[in-house]
Amino acid sequence: MPDRLERFQKTGDFHFLTFSCHDRLPYLETPKTCAIFERSLEEMRRRYVLFVFGYVVMPEHVHLLVSEPRRGTLDRAIQALKTSVSKQCTPRPFWLKRYYDFNVHSEEKRIEKLRYIHRNPVSRGFVCRPEDWKWSSFRHYQTGAAGTVEIESPWTLGRRMGLKIPGEGWNKPGEIPGSPP
């Protein structure tokens, strides 16, 4: 195995990432550790100025779909994320050292990877439907609900533009907030 993996960063691509707990042990199986991961991910999203398009926390691994950071490099952001989580959790070592990084070059691949992320708990038999898995970005895509991690999506863009989403002050479907009755 090579000492140094070749990564293709600073390309402007999205990145589909996977990293695992040490020995693939289920260190992320409790709500407490999943919440620690989500808070740490949000902290790194802000610190490194990167966009999170999707994620899922599984008992022994994580999948992310992210942009390249505006501050620092992606490998440093992931290292900081893993360090933050491991410092807050008991098992040592917590993570495997390496991570898988796939550059997403097209809209078709972006959709494929996002579907893979959201269907992972279903394919593993943990839940029957993606919306039943609490530790993923699926519910955000389904409803626009904000969670611990800000997800870059049409819902988020709408909020930034000052639009209200259904269930947050809309009177009628299709009504533009602030428009005359």
C-alpha cells in the first residue's frame, strides 16, 4: 500500500467522502456520538467555509458529499473533523487514519452519490425508509427542515433569499411571502 494517497483537490469538484471507525467498530451507534459528529461537522463547515450537500452517520462509518473548503484544504478539514470527534469520545483510536475521496464531476454523479448516502441505512436494513434514519440529511431534502448541520440545497438558498418554506408562514401553496393579498 502506498504511503501517500494521491488526492485531487483544488479542482472545484464536489467530493464524496467515506471514513470509518477504527477496526470498523460501531463507535457511532449511540445518539450521543451521532450528535457529537453532527456538531463537529457543522463547526468544521463554518471554520473551513465549505458546503455540505449531504451526509449520513452510520454505526461504523460516515459518508459526506461536500464542496472544497474556501479556507484551507479538504484533507485538513477532514482531519480537524475527525480530531474534534475523537477528542469528545472515549474509544482510542476512534477513526481509521485514511478516508475515501471520490471527485464528483457531474450532476448525474452528484445525484447518484446523494441517493447512495440517503439509502445507505435502508440498504443495510436499519430502517425501511430513508426518512426514518435520524442521522442524515434526507429529512432536510424532503421537508426543508433545518438541522444541526446546514445543508446546501434549494431549501437553504430559498431561506437566504428571504423566502419562507411551507409550514413556516405560508398562507397558500405558491404564495410569495410579503406579496399583497
